[in-house]
Amino acid sequence: IYNRGGTLGFRDGTLVQAVSDGKIYLISDSKRRHVIDPDVLEWLDSEIIKIGQKELFVHPEGEKL
């Protein structure tokens, strides 16, 4: 029998996109920060990972970018 560990989140600096509404978030300080300025995406220049609501809500909401 294996003990089930806690839910893991994404590393800081990861860009994720919610498949339900298409919003893009940056994981920073273990929080999800909604990217509302498209210039931020150019500055980060990183792959965007599409995720579901369950994975998104592992991270509490932070300030918008």
C-alpha cells in the first residue's frame, strides 16, 4: 500500500493556460497571476502549458500582470 502525497503544483516561472476560459497565468511565488498585458508574454518567451481547473486551483490567486 502506498500513501498518497499532496497535490503538486507548477514551478515558479511556468506559464499555464486554463482550457475552460483560455486565460493565461504565470506561476510566481506559488501563486497564479493572471497575465492581462500581452507584453508580459513577449518578455517571458516561454512555452504555455494547457491545464484544467483542478490543476489551476492548486495555486492561490495572486496579483494580475
